[in-house]
Amino acid sequence: MSKQFFFEAGAFPDLSYVELIAVLESFNISKDIITRFGTTIFLVKNEKIDENFVINVFQRLGGCKRVGYILEDIDNFSYRSESIQGSKIIFGISILGDSLKNESVFIKKLANSIKRTLRSDAISSRFIIPKGKDNSLNSAQVINNQIIEKGFELDILRNFETEKYGKTLMVQDLEGFVQRDMYKPNTDIQMGTLPPKLARMMVNFTAQNSGILWDPFCGSGTIPMEAVILGFNTLASDVNPVAVNTTSSNIEWLSKEGFAPDALYESFRFDVTKANKEVIKKLKNTDITAIVCEPYMGPPQTALLSEQKASELLIDVKNLYFKLFDLIDNKIEKRYIKVILIIPSYKTQKGWKTFGIRELVNKRWIVKNGDYLKNRDLKWSRKNSIITRNIFILERT
Ligand SMILES: C[S@@+](CC[C@H](N)C(=O)[O-])C[C@H]1O[C@@H](n2cnc3c(N)ncnc32)[C@H](O)[C@@H]1O
């Protein structure tokens, strides 16, 4: 019988949900096999998918923290079988999903009873407890204590009505995302950079797992970096030559660090508003399958913007994108291409200000957000932030 698997979303569950659907779509698997269990858990079951496939999908994701399988019969879960002969079992317990209160007393009691069971079978064990008031282990605890290799993590999955049990197969390589965010060699150009997890999700929103991806506003290269890791042949361009060099050295660093040993990329200077004929010819002859980008959004903001400032920034963004779509539609004449882009909203003294996607693209473009999510809203915003990033998934017919 095929197993049921679960994915645990990160801080932006709707984005994680859309990303999972899109990655499955890239392997020709329909979204019908996913059901949401509460806000942050996605259940997946299908005879076509096995453990290796699920792990492969999980490793591509930016928005999920944990993957595992559902234990259909918890009473038959044998802790003993998890034991590596002669060595101590290292185990953890995590409560995932819509669990509102602190559960540390319950977790400790359950851990003690598991320990007693193991002891009665002459197996010694070590229990790793979630940190502070957390109900679940963080990825560093799971990885550093080798819980998956030397024991198990038992997961209790809750929505507001019921609960299920699961066993973790893998946790997110958070360290890798942090390294790329904080320790890439060049981050010092004067502009905001995307969090790598969001860049990864945006690349995955293309619902492609190979092809040629272009970021025409590459900045320090966060999107191209995640794209090469996922195996895309990547073009990175920017009006600013410093940004072009920065992107190149960041991708070289990625290769050296082993994140993308065979990175295929090309970076070049290109002003979207003053299209250079030679570059256009080259782009026309390149089989670009997706454009993924974040435009210039103004300097980082710490205080509310005036309405006027927000309008000026939005006009700049709109102009840049108009030029980009003119380029795609009329100059490099690309059809059947996906575009994933960010339109910012700015918080002003008089509320939020943005513009609608239909102001930007003509009828030849389908806005796909609604195919993935009923309310169509794909937003990334931190608490108290002045800028919200609205993400759009577009497909050219
Ligand atoms: C917000 S940054 C992109 C940041 C990038 N996503 C990252 O994470 O590093 C926007 C970039 O757009 C570039 N840009 C602005 N106007 C442009 C134009 N006309 N053509 C090409 N690039 C442009 C800027 O130089 C800047 O590097």
C-alpha cells in the first residue's frame, strides 16, 4: 500500500503550498493529490510517489521545514526497529500544525514512556527536547544530533479537529540558506536583497525543473543563485555593472562551496529601458523558459512613506515592468514563457499603496495565482515592515 507523506510549511504557509503544487506540477503530478491538514501541514498520497521521490521534491523547496510519512497505526510503531545494533537511540518528539499551547509537559511524559519501553528491551536512548517554549525541534537540533540517522523523530500533527502521527524523513537545510544569505562574498551593494528562501520559492513557482531562466534585475544574484542550485541554465543581467560582477562572484562562490558544482550561468550588463540590439538578438535566439525577477523597490525603508514617495516608487516600478513586457512581447517575441515577478506595496501614512497586475499586462498574459490559491494573494511581508512583496505567476499564451 502506498504511504501517505506530510510536508510542514515554514513561516508563509500559502506560499509554501503553492510552491509544493508547482514543484509536483513540474514532475507532471496533479495538485489533486495534496490535501491541507490545518494551516501548515500538507498531506500527499499517490501510488506514483515513493520515499525517494518525496525527498527529491522536498530538497527543491524553499518553503517547507520538514517532510515525513504518516504512521497509520501508532500502536504498531516499533521504536526498537529504529535501533542501530548496539548503539544508543537518539530520538525527538515534535508537535506540528495548529498547536496553540505549550506542550512541553506532555512531550516530556511521552518521551519518558518511550524511554521506559526501550529500557525494558535493554536499549539505551537519549531524548532531545524542543528548545524553550517550542513544541517542535528546530532543524539544527535534528541535524546536529543525527536524530534521523541514529533514531527517530516522532511527529504529532494537529489541526483544530484531530491529530495524526508521523515520522520525519528529512528537515530543511536551514544552514545552507543562512550561509547563502549571510556569508556570500558580495552583499554590499546599496539595495535590498531577497531572502534566499523566497528566491527559491519564486524559481519553483515556474513549475519547471529545468530550462533557461533569466533574471533581468539580478542585483546581488539571489534569484540566479537559487536557480543554478536547482539545475537551471541561468541568465543574470542588470543595468549596474557592479551588480553583474557581484552576481558572478556569488555564483562562483556557490560552486566552490559545493552548492552548485556544475552551475551553468551567464551574467551581462543590460538596461531593460534602453534595449541594446545585440543583446536583444541574443535573447531572441535563446530558448528562455522563464523570467523570475524583483524590480528596484527603492532604498530600504524604516519609517512610513509619504503618499507621494510611494507613488513615485510605484511609477518607477511600473515603467520598468512596462519596458520588460514590451521587450518580451514585441522585441524578443517570446511565447509560452512564464514570468514570476514581485510588485511591491508600500505602507504610507494613508494606508497601503500598490498597483494591480492588469494595469501592467495585456490579455495575452494569464495570471495564474488563482489556479493555485483561491484568494490569489501570494504575499511576503515581515511583521511591521513598510514594504510587502506581492508575487504574481504569469503565463504567456
Ligand atoms: C531590488 S534590486 C534586485 C535585488 C535582487 N533580487 C537580489 O536579491 O539581490 C533591483 C535591481 O534592478 C536593477 N535595475 C534598475 N533599473 C534597471 C534597468 N533599467 N535595467 C536593468 N536593471 C535595472 C538595479 O540595478 C538593481 O540591481
